[in-house]
Amino acid sequence: FLESLKMYDKDNIPPTIMKRIRERFIDHPDFQPAVIKNVSSACEGLCKWVRAMEVYDRVAKVVAPKRERLRAAEGLLDIQMQKLKTKQAELKEVVDRLQALNDEFDNMNDRKRELENNIELCSQKLVRAEQLISGLGGEKE
């Protein structure tokens, strides 16, 4: 008997039974653990159990809609988290592409500077070569 009370499905107590318990027992002045203890200590335990089930049922009815809203909110959260992961992956691709383009830009700028330096060196060599040629041309005469 005790095991059946411990394993009782407190989440699915029919409303009609709870209504009867509330009407016949809970408000009855003699249905108090202290009063019942004078009659039987075993009945006192049963009285406490019935009162606990009634309180649990009241609380469960208040909590049930909140739990349902929580489940719905968690479902929405999961969906939004998936969307966030997708957007983060897309952002990572864009950032990686941007980094690759920046690296390529830096490489091209380095190459440009090399070529500009090379042009400058060649221009200087050309000027010196022209000076040398004009200097040598003057010796022929």
C-alpha cells in the first residue's frame, strides 16, 4: 500500500477526484493532521499525503502553462541558435575572404614598390649611360 502511494501518478490526478477531495476533506475542520493523530497515527500520515497531493495539484496547475511556455521558448531559442550558427558561418566566410583579399592587396603593393624602385634604378642607369655616351662622344672629336 505504501509503495502504491509513493508511486502514485500525481501529475495525472483526474479533476473530478481533486474536486471531491477539496469539497469533502480539505476544508473539513476534522481533516487536520493534528486532529487525526489523536485517532490514528497511520491515518495522520494518510491525511498529510492527501493534503500534499492537493497542494501539489494546485501548484502543478499554475506551473503547467509556464512549463509549456518554457518549452515553446526553448524551441524558438533552438531555431534562433541554428540561424545564428548559420550567420556566424557566413560571416566567417566573408571575414576569411576579406583577409585573403587584404593579403593579396599587401602583396600587390609590395610588388608595386619593387617595380617602382626598379624603374627608378633603371632611370638612373639610363641617365648615367646617356652621360657616359655623351662624354665618350666628345672624345671622338
